Amino acid sequence: MLDYFADLGQAVKGETSPLSAGALHYTSPRPIGVVARIIPCNHPIMFAAGKIAAPLIAGNCVLLKPPHQAPLSALRFGELIADLLPPGVLSILPSAGPATGEAIVRHPRIRRIAFIGSAATGLAIQRAAAETSVEHVSLELGGKNALVAFPDADPAKVAAAAVRGMNFSWSGQSCGSTSRLVVHEDIREQTVAEIRRIIGELRLGDRTRSTRTPTWARWCRGSSTPRSCSTWTSPGAKAHSS
């Protein structure tokens, strides 16, 4: 991602058009100024590195707010590139709770905001930004991704693709996860049975351990951080997080 936007830096240029007789009209791109990036916990280092690249190459300063559940990779990334940028060009501001995020969104000098997270928080950001100043807000609030299987599809391959797309590697918390499966009735029963078999064989926890819990001993629904899993596990089961 960093290499991609670094190459695109050469494409940041204006255009010239002969829109009137005897004159050329031209555009000259200018940096916005300070750009804020608020990222979630499911892909912390990928978002930290990828989401700062475009505004930096366009000449902006970036304020990155990493997730409070997983801030260390962004902070380490900042340490590694600290000597490559002038002071103040990139700021990394971790914190817990909504106060810091709201202060970022409402700051009048921050004219561009990009957020990845829940729909409820996205709506709150839109309201706060509108109440403060006219700001350019981009929201990525998840996806509803459907896998569509026709009657001539192989049920085993459909099931394998569906489970891969569920992204169990990060608790299914990804906007690219397969959240819907639309299967023709002719292969429905076989596909569902195969999905149940594959999921039943999955185990959570450290791959180097010989004993790991089945996937039904899952993290509490709706939370992005581990909590008590007593209501999700059978008696005697122990949940491990990787």
C-alpha cells in the first residue's frame, strides 16, 4: 500500500484546458492541511500504514488515532518512520473512550476525516463534524457481503469458500467477511452440512498448542475485546485468544 501511493505521487498534478479563446485554464492541486484517520482494531497495522499513505503523498499532515484495543503496532510503526518525516507531519494519538475521537472530529483545523468502524459511530462523527465546520468525511462502516451459489456449484467448494470468507482468523471482524450465503435450494442441505462440519473442526487459540477450544466457545457477540465467555462455552471448556 505504501509503495502504491508512493508511485501515485507522480500523478498528483493539475490539468490545463483551452476553455476560452486565447487563454488556457489550469488547475493546481493543493494539500487540504491536516487529515485525521480513525481506524479500528481488526487490522491495526494494515490500516495504520495504508490509511496514512495517500494524504501524506498529497502533502498533508496526518493525525492517526489507532484503536485503544490494539494501539501498539501503530505506535511501533510511528517509531520506525519517525526519522523519515519532519516533526509534526505524522502524529499518532492513542486513547480509550470517545473523548479524544470527538475532539478530533470537532477541531476546526482538521478539514478531512476518514473513519472505519460501526455505523452508530459513523453517524455520530457526521453529526459532530456538521455542527463544527464544513469538513470532508469518509466513512467505511462495514459490508454485507453475499456469496451466491447456483445449483450446478459443488457444495463442498461452496462451503469451503464460505468458511474461508468468514475470516475466523480475526474473529470474523472484517468488513470483507462473508456475512450472507445465498444458496440454491437444490444444494442447500449439502452445503449447510459441510459448513457445519468445517466449522466444527476449527479451534480457537494458539496454533502451537495441542488443545484449543472449538469455535462455539467464541468471544461475546458484539464486543471487539475479550470478555467473560461463560455463557458461550460448555461446562469445563476454556477459551484461549491468540
